[in-house]
Amino acid sequence: MECDPESPAVELTPAAAGLLRRLRADHGPLMFHQSGGCCDGSAPMCYPAGEFRTGDADVLLAELAVEGMAGRVPFWMSRSQYAVWAHTRLIVDVVEGRGSGFSLEAPEGVRFLIRSRLVEGNG
């Protein structure tokens, strides 16, 4: 998939960018993976870079640049989930509450959440 720099497939809210800066300081380089599973499987999970193994069943949607943070954060999605969400712009946000997954933000009392909006002419 090619990303249009004028219309990125994935973007971050300021709250998500702030949390990523804190997690990067504590854990080093990071990555996201969004699976097609139920419950927390439908939330973006943040891992130390390379800790979640990706393969042919995954699509790299974006390399997220975070202001004030070295390196980029790859955002992967399972291919089956991408087939459902391909017509949307994904917005990574943070909400209060603890998810039950292995995502790095879990001990912080917050969790990453995907918001989305339709992208015209994509489908």
C-alpha cells in the first residue's frame, strides 16, 4: 500500500503523541499492531519495536513521525482487518481506563484507541 503524504492512513492525536514520547523514553523504539480480534484485539497494541512478529498476514500502514521523538513508529494492521478499514483514516487516541492486553501503556492507567473517519474516493 502506498501512503499519500497529504492524506496519511494513520495519524496521532496530541495525547497519543505525548504518551508515545513517554513510552519511547522508558522502552526504546516502538511499534503498533492492530489485529482483527475481538475485545482488546480490536485496539491498537503498542510494543517495543520488533517484539511483535509481523508477516504476510500484516500490512504496514504508516511510519508515524512523533514530534520530539527520534525515529518513527511503524503501524501494522492485520490484512483481514485492513480489508474492512481500508476506506477510513485511522486516528490513534488515548482514553482513560486500562486495557487487558500486553500493550505498553496498560500500566499507565490509559489505553490507545482507534477513532476513524471515512476517506472520500477511497474504496
